[in-house]
Amino acid sequence: MSDAIMPGWSVETLHDDYRQSLREDRVLYDSATEHQRLRVIENPRFGRVLTLDGVVQVTEGDEFIYHEMMAHVPILAHGEAKRVLIIGGGDGGMAREVLRHRSVEHVTMVEIDAGVVEFSKKYLPAISDGAFDDPRLDLVIADGADFVRQTDRRFDVIISDSTDPIGPGEVLFTDTFYGHVRGLLTGHGIFATQNGVPFMQPEELRGTMRAFKALFRDATCYLATVPTYAGGPMAFGWGAMGEGRHVALDELERRYAAAGIETRYYTPAVHKAAFALPGYVAKLLD
């Protein structure tokens, strides 16, 4: 399957032996930056879709699943998160969800490519939904790996909202990067990562879990199903300095109610269930 025989379709190229495609009703943006090729298309089911180097990154239709699960699970598990670091996330969706927590006092967002932020504001404004204008957000244009190595700041929750481990995102999946992140976490801090679809990318999760088990008191992953990240449920790496994963359901419900937020995918019950892993995923953690 190729673009040549499917005109009018965007064909993803992440996997060598598997392709998914989205119909292009319109191409709104197509340009190469210093780091990557950015495209925004419109699809009748998923709305506006951002691809980087041919790989789907975010869609207006299903982004809420990814962003809610990556933001609210660690923040509500922590219970007292005031300072949050987001690495990547140039579309602003992760910042949007994190900043919905009134208890969060400061968010540092480190994005390597200023071009991603600028065109997201223009072409995908519904995803950030004003997050870039929140005075609690400190946007830093820098390499995330360099930032965590050099900063002396400390954070209660760190979220690595990276691309896949190819190109600029590759350094965000190394033992060295994870080690530096661990050094930035406060007492019972939590680190969450994007770890791809385990059925299609088992080595990605296996490598992260091997590193996490050497670094964190509690190392595992949790799952969510995001339609455009095809091939099965998506994994989020979980590295915690404390026992946040084991917060009781009734306490999560209390924290969720106190936060006063409305979500479309996340619920406290889904939060707890997301850590129940299918056998093939659990084996990758061994």
C-alpha cells in the first residue's frame, strides 16, 4: 500500500509490516522544519490530524483519550502535585489537561521545535484551548534531554509526551534520560511516559521497563485505547518514587470530585483498571 495507489489518503509509515490510512479531505499544512516534516489534514471522522514525518501524532477526534490518561492518572495518583514538567507536547493538549487542575501551581513545558507550537496554535487551536496563555505555564524551547540534565528544578509529576523513539524523540527513551528524570522528582514524585502500542512495539516498552525497574520504587505501565494509535491498546510507562499506584478507588473518587474537572475518557474506575495488564503486556515487564 502506498500513497501512489491511494491518492487522497494519508498512509502512516511507522511500522514496516503494517499500515493504517486516513482519508484526506483537505491538506491544511505541509512543510518541513529544521527537525521534521509537519502536516495537518482534515478527516471526516477525526477532524484535523497532525502527522510528523508520516506518523500520526494527534487528532482532534480522539486526542482527549491520550491527554486525559497521561495527565490525570499521575496527577490524581500523586494527590498533591503542584509543579509539573511536560517534555514535548507541542500541540498543547497535555498542558491543557494538566492546567485544568487548580491545585497545580506551575507547569514547565519543554518542546524542542518552536515550529510545532506556532502551527499548533494556528491550525490546531482546539487542542491547546488557551493553555499557552495560562500564566502558570512556562514554555521552554529546548531539547528535553538537555533540559533534564542541566536544570536544578524539582517536580512532583513529570510527563514525557514524546514522539516515537525515532529522530528527535529517540533520546527520550534512553537510560541516561530516565536517570536524569528520576533525579528531578520530589519525594513521592511520579514519571509517566508515552510507550507506544505494545503489540506493535514490544521492544519499546520492554526497554523502558528494564530501565524503570532499576530506577524507581514502583515501575509498571498502564493502558488506554486510542483509535488512531492502531494495533491494540497504548502503553504509558509508570515510574513512581512512592505508592501512588495503590491509592484506593474511593480516595481517587474524592480527589477527582475535588478537582472539579469533567472528562470524556478518564474516570477513577478506569484509572484503577488501566493498570490491569493483559498477559502479553505483563510479560514485557518481566
